[in-house]
Amino acid sequence: MAKKKKQQPPKKAPKVQPAPKVEAKTAAKAGFWLKTNWQVYLLFIVSFLLYANTLGHQYAVDDSIVIQKNQFTRLGLKGMSGIWGEDTFVGFFGGKRNLVAGGRYRPFTLATFALEMQLFGKPAKDAQGNLLKDEKGRQLYDGNPEISHAINAILYGLLVVVLFLWIMALFDPQMKDKKLLHFLAFATALLFAAHPLHTEAVANIKGRDEIMVTLGAILAAYWSLKAVDQPKKLFLYAGGAILAFFVALFSKESAIPFIVLIPLSFYFFRKQLGFDKLLIWTVPFVVAAAVFWFGMRNPAIGWDGKTEPAVELMNDPYLKLAPAPDGKTQVYVPFSDSERYGTVLYTWGEYVRLLVLPHPLTNDYYPKHIRGAKNEIPTLTDPWVLLILLFHIALAVWAFMGLLKRKPYAFALIFYAATFSVVSNLFFPIGTNMAERFMFMPSVGFSLLSALGILALLRRMPDNKEGVKNYSLGLWSLLFVSALYAYKTIDRNPAWYDDYTLFTTDIEVSPNSAKLNNAVSGVLQERIQDPKMPAAEKMRILQKAQGHAAKAIELHPSYTNAWLLQGNAFIYMGELKEQQNAAQEALKLFDQAIACFNQVKVYRPEHPDVNNNMTVAHRDKARVLGQRLNKLQEAVNELQKAYSLSNGQDFETLRLMGIAYGIGGNPQLAARYFEEALAIMPNNIAILYNLEAAYKQLAENGGGAAAQQKAQEYGRRWKAIDPNYDPRKAQ
């Protein structure tokens, strides 16, 4: 007989326990990390405030190329056809588009500058208050730099917000802890916003192309994700993504890597999509890039897709001096392969250093700022270059291993490598060794990688006594690094106030840059144009300016602009010495100026300014010889040289020649040169007065009634202007 089973008492339903108080406390503390809107507002405000101290800045550096000296931008809306139909540099350089390596077609940001000119600019006027127009009679405008700086800061804030939203969308499906999701996105955006390397792109108005290409590209990536995640709005978001990608492409060509990066983001973060879907998503961006490249860019800059730069160190940093075939002079020759790629790798190491430790910063990395050990050209055999190469190989291996396993850190590394590739100088020259603005887009990858590192640190933190992870260390790490970056950014911004401030600040960091030494010499010489400045102060500044020009020449012996500036400095110093009655010192300085200008003629005979400047040097030398030393014939000889150099079109030379021949007792030649001067300035009272005197002298020396009549005519003319004119008081 089977045994009866013992009846079990019915199971009681488990008693529902209230949520632990600690979880409620944690949720309350985590309120900010679950408030997307709060984070968006905070990121925008922080990003804008980081650059609030640039709102009163002026134009600086390359702003002249794209704004106040660009023939298309200054026309406002009427310049749009030129902006969209030509190489970006044509508006500044005219037909000399090959002065810098590589073609540039970036019409979108120039179009925004033209729109600002139209809306916020003022009609340009000359010194006499007359409206300035181009050769077709179209009104030119002067821009408003304060408006442009404000727009840059606003666009930067929008970019940071879009970056935050993109990271949120990327990681949302795979991160169950939404507090950590928000933290990762916020940390990435905050580190990006605060990074000091971005000052060149944001504090310099021209840097808007970096902001817009990154904003357009990230927005395209974000809307592409939204299209995948929300099939019902597929066409809306996909269309928006293509439009944003076009904005990026027309802002700067460096958006091209996103053709790969957008599908790659699906591979990493939308694992449900097969490779066929990834290929399908690649197609519209390839088509958009083809339309941009072959439909707009190539017709504008040339179908070969590139321009060959002039052989000039300032346009091609991979040149060095070598003995010429004659064995007496030196010429520039290309770097060897070891030097070329050694220098490229050296700059890669500098970029990594600046991403981690952004100090010191400079706007100029031109030759010969980039130098390796012993101040020599880096080569592939240099230990430091080899270490940089090994470091990047290790990163590549790490990224490849992560790619196979779809690790987020690998996406950050690949993002960095892909966006850096177009400015790395590895595949094609970009016209300079390196620049801080080139890290603007790649720093998104660095910021994401850094945020992932902080997140990994958070996850390793032990639980506290209440069984809850302590996130404070990660939060404080983020705030500490961001605060340091923010301090450096705010501290760096004032250097970008204008050319003078920037160049004189950065020369302390880049003393071996020929380009920057040349620029410092130029802005110092502009400084002494202030009529209220004491002569002693002018001389001190000019000596400093001449020193920087000499340093530029030492670094780059055929640097014609530096020779020209050094000559100008000698002229200004000579004029000051002349005013101090130091005639012999003045003559030596004028001779030094002439020697500088002769060097310009050796290296670039067609230089547009050299004859004008040499005219001034000979003219000033003649004035000292004639007026201070009474060497009339020597003065006339110098004036004849000035006359020849100026093709008889320099008013002051003609005036001095008239005076010299008048004093020398040759009223006929005096009258001739005074009349040539009068043709340039028809109502100049001093010339009219001297013509009356010359013709009176001619009449007295047998010139007859014709000379007397001319004297009377010129006398009536100057008296009609000012009957009380006294040449002694006029001097």
C-alpha cells in the first residue's frame, strides 16, 4: 500500500519589502545625472562662458584672408557667386592660389562671414570719408568682429550640446545604468568643451570652419543614429543627416572621414545591423561626397584636385638649404624621406603631448619651430621619433583588437586616427608642420577615450558600507581635469585679441619660427606709426623689430618679406636719426635699407613693394645729403635713382628734385619736376608756390613772356587756395 504524501502547507506570497532608503537617497543624489535638459543647458552655458572673454576681440591672423581683406566677403551678399565658385584663397590672393600647398574649397563659412557683413557691417570708407567700391562699382563693407566672436562662441556651445546628445544616443542601448550613460556623455562633452587646444578655432574668427565641419559631421552622425532607432522617421532623420553632412563638407574637406565613421558607429553600437545595412548606409554619404568633390570643389579649384605650391619654405615646410651646384650659394631642396617622415612622426608626438598637457600653446609651428634633438631636423633614426612610432603602432594594434570585439575604446581611437589622417601630412602636404586647430575634430576621440577611462575607474570603485558604489572619485577627477583645462582656455584667450598681442605673446614660445619673427617685426613697425609716441620709444621698438626681422632672415635666408621689413625698419630708424641731426648715422641706416631691398630683388625681382620701398630709401638719403650735409650733387644722384625706381610717380621725389634743381640754379629742370609733381597732386599749394618761383627765375634768365605768364598763372592758383600761405610756416 502506497504511503500518502504528507500534505505541504500552502506557500505564502513573499512579503513585498520597501525599497531600501539608501537607493532612494542615491536616486535623489543622482537627479542631475538623469536630467538631460539640465545637462544640455549647463554644457551650452559653460561652453559659451569659456569664450566670453573673446567677445571684445578684434580680427587676428588669417581673419584677413577670409574677412576684412577678402574681396568676396566684403561685398556681403553680392559676393556669394565668388565665394561658391572659387578657391577659398582667391578672394584674398587673387590668381596666386598656388602660394600654399593644396587647394581649398570652404565656401560655407565664408558665406556666413559675408552674411554678417551684410547684416552687421558698415559701408567701407576711405580716409576722406568716401565710400569704397570694387572695380565693378559694388559697395564694400567693414565687418564687426565682436558679432563674429559672439557667433563663434554660440556655435561652439551648440557643437558641445550635439556632441553630448550623440554620445548619449551611441551608448544608450548597451548601458543599462542610465546614470553612467549620462555621466559618460557629459564627461566627453565637458572635456571637449574645456580643452585649451580649441582656443585657436574658437577665439580666432577664421576658425569657424573647424567648428562648422565638426558640428555638421557630428550632427550627421547623430541624425543617422536617430534614423536607425526610429524607423517611422527614417526619411526625416536621414535627410537631415545628409543635409548636415553637406554643411560639414562645404565648411571644410576634413568631413570626408565621416563617410566611414558613421557606418562604423553602427558596427560598434548597433550590433543588430548586418554588414549589408552598413554598406547601404555608406552609399548616401559617398554620393554626397562625390557631388561635393566633383560637382562643386573640382570645378572651383581645378580638375586635378590639387595645386603645386611655389618652392618656398613658408609654403612647404619640408625644404632645407643645401649647397648650390656652383658651390658658392645655397638653394632649397626637399627633405630626404627619413627627414620628411621623421618630422611628420615628431609632430604626431607633439599632438599627443598637447592633448594631454596643453602647454605651452602657440599659433605658429612654422619652420624652424619643429626641431628634434640638438636642434636638428628629426629623422626616422632619432630615438624619440622611434618611440613615437612604436607608441602609434601600439595604439593601432590596440584599436584593431578592440575593433574585432566592438569595444567602445576602439571606436574612440579609430575616430581620432580617421579625423587626424587628413591633417597628418602623411598622405599629402597641408602647407605647415602642424597647428593646434588641426586637433579640433580629432580631440572628440580623445575626449571620448578619456571619459571612457574615467568610467572604467568608476566601475572599479568598491561599494561603500551601504552596498552602493562611490562615484565621487570619478566625478572629482572629471571636475579637476576640466577645471585645469578651463583655466588654461580662459587664460589663453586674451592672447588672441589682435595680431600684435598674439604675435608678441607667442614669439616667446616659438622663437625659432621664421614666420612668427617676421610677423612680430611687422606689428612692431605698425606700432610706431602713433604720432604721440616719443622718439626714444620709437627707436627702441624699431631696434626690436629689426632684430626679429634679422632672426627671420637667419632662419630663412631667402625670406623676402623679412628682408623687406628689415629694410623698412632701417628707414624708420634713419628718419629718426635725421630728426636728431645725426646725419652720418642716418646715411648708414639708409644704406643698410637699400642693401636689404637689393636682397629682395635677388630672391624675388618682381616683388610688388620693393621698388616703392627702395624709392623711399634713396629719397630719404638724398634729403639728408642735400639738407643736412649740403652735398647737392650727391643728393641729385640719389634722387635720380629714386625717380627711376618709381617711374616718375613718387610725389616726394619729384618735389625734392624740383627743390634741388632750383637751389642748384637750374630753374628749367626745377619747373619740369614741379610740374610732374603737380600732375600727381593738382592742388598742392607748395608745388604751385614753387612753380611760380621757378618760372619767375626762368623769366629773369631770358625765359621771356611765356615764363612770366606761367609764373603769374601759378601765382594766381596758389593764392586762390590760401592767399596768406607762407612756405616757412608750412615747414
